[in-house]
Amino acid sequence: MLQTASFMGFLRTILIILLIYYGVKILSRIFAPYLLRYMSKKMQERFGQQFNQQEQKTKGASHKEGETVIDKVPQSDTSSNKNVGEYIDYEEID
């Protein structure tokens, strides 16, 4: 049941691999522009949707132009350590 490889079988295998390689290469040259165009349309739609959502958020806000709006107030749980040391003011001497 042990089979040995023949030279013709080896050449046929190499030929099949080369045909598949060049076939994929040629097909990718044909279909790549269509694929890229499709992907770019999808990305453009996504960015457009994000832009529209951002526009709706800004239009829905009820503040005037130039007014400062704070959406989130930071928590003031931080306390300074009083045992750090003494501040010494200094002057530069020329």
C-alpha cells in the first residue's frame, strides 16, 4: 500500500499550484476595484451616520452660542497632604 511519488505527479502538482496562484492573481486584479469601491461606500455611509448623529446632538442642546456648558462636574474628593513641607519663596540673584 506504500506508493512512491512519480516525476509526472510532482510536475502536475507544481502546475496546479501555479495555475491557482496566477488565477487568483488575475481574478484579484479584476475584482479588487469593485471590492474597494464597495468598502469605501460602506465606510462613507458609516461616517455620514456618525456625522448626522453628532449634528443631532448639537442641535438638541439648548444653550446659546458662546455660552460655556459643563456636561460633567468633576468629583472633588482629592485632599492635599498637609505634612508635605513648608513652601519657601526664593529670589534669583544675578
